[in-house]
Amino acid sequence: MVSTVATYKALTGNFTRSVDRVANEAEVKRETKYYSDTIGKIKTIDDFLANDRVYRFAMTAFGLKDMIYAKAFIKKVLKDGIDSANSFTNHLTDPRFKDLATTFNFKNLGPTTTIFDRAQKGVVDRFLEVKLEEEAGSANDGVRLALYFRRKAANISSAYSILGDAALYKVAQVALDLTPSSNSSSLDNQVATIKAHLDLTKLNDPETLNKFLTKFMTKWDLKNSAANNSAPAIVLSQGIQSFTSVEILTLIQSLPLGGRV
């Protein structure tokens, strides 16, 4: 079996070519064209939620496929927006929702929201990278995790950025031999370990990032070699697929059905 490091290097050695290959797949090409042709016609939150293809495309682009069913929740995220420090969205610990509300800032920008590049090409670029990660993960979750960390690295501002993201945490857990936190003391220990062994201020440096990810991927292969030999497609629920927290599920259950808030 090809190692995680070798597969990762093959994909990132010419990243543009890797993304272009995904972009030219029939289904991806079809959905990308539909989104690009249609997004400018979306003028309200209700328009966004009502167009299932646009909505699913955007949710996938922001890593929120697991939340596609929760339209009432997403509607509240978009309605409250990000401008107020006390908004519903800004109180959520999962950064994916703030990212979504920042791009689709209907609360502040109204019908002009979707004319901006971040809601058009920006979302398409996100979608293509996510699809590349998904394809890589179908054969090796370690590659998917490494690609995800690579994509998010520039926005990691603290150890808590890593601990608050299931996929980033999985990478750190493997690379730094972290044990799952069960109380505030062990959480503090993990923060200290991350700070001691990973200079977060240098994650924008390709050499630093590559060194850390190589460490992760090498340990990943050591930990998963037996599983990889018997089942190449490791189930994503082992650490990356289910980002939905208890906090989010509890909030969803409190919202009305049918997408109305």
C-alpha cells in the first residue's frame, strides 16, 4: 500500500493539477456550473435555503454536509449574522458556522450578498478542495486529514482553534500523542502540549507545516497499518466525519421544524 506521506505529496506536489482533475469530473463539473450560474440570482436567506442544489453545494464547501438537514438551524445562523458580538452565530464554538455567515452575510448585505467573489468563486474553490479531500479520504483518511489541516493552517490562531475542530484535533492527537480530554485539567494539559511542540505562529511557513504533517502522517501509518491492510477505506466516523457537537444537536432540537425560526 502507498504510504500516506507519498499519497499526500503526489496530491500537493502540483495542487492546482489535483484540483483541476476533480473539477473536470462530470458530476462536480455539472454542480459547479449550476452553482456559478445560479448563485447571483439568490437574493435572500429563504432563496438560499429553498434552492436545494445551491444550498447543498455551499454547505459542502464549508464542510457542513453533516448539517444539511438542519435548515431551521442554518436559517437562524444566517439571520443573526456575525455583526453583533451577542449574536447566536458568534456564540457557537464551531467556526464553520461563522465562516458560512461571513460569506453569506444576508443580514448586513441583503440582496447584494451573492454578487461578491467570496460567495461565487470563493465558494467554488472551497467546494473543489473539499471534494479533493473527500476523494482522498475514500482510500486513506490520513491523507484527507492532512489536506484538511493544510487548508485550515493559515486560520489557526491558538491551541483552542485546534481543540475546537474535530479534524484538526485528530491530527494533533496523533502527531503529539494527545489523549482525549475528560476534564478541564486534561484540556489545559493538551493546550500546553500543543504550545510546547507546535509553533502556531509558523504554520504559514510551508517547511514548518510540512514537517508537522509528515510527523502526523508517519504516526498515522504506524497506528493504522493493520487496519489499512484489511480495509483501505477507513470509516470517517473515527474522527473527521461527525463534527456535530452535543451543543449543536441540543440547539437544533429546540428549533421549530420546517425551516421557520
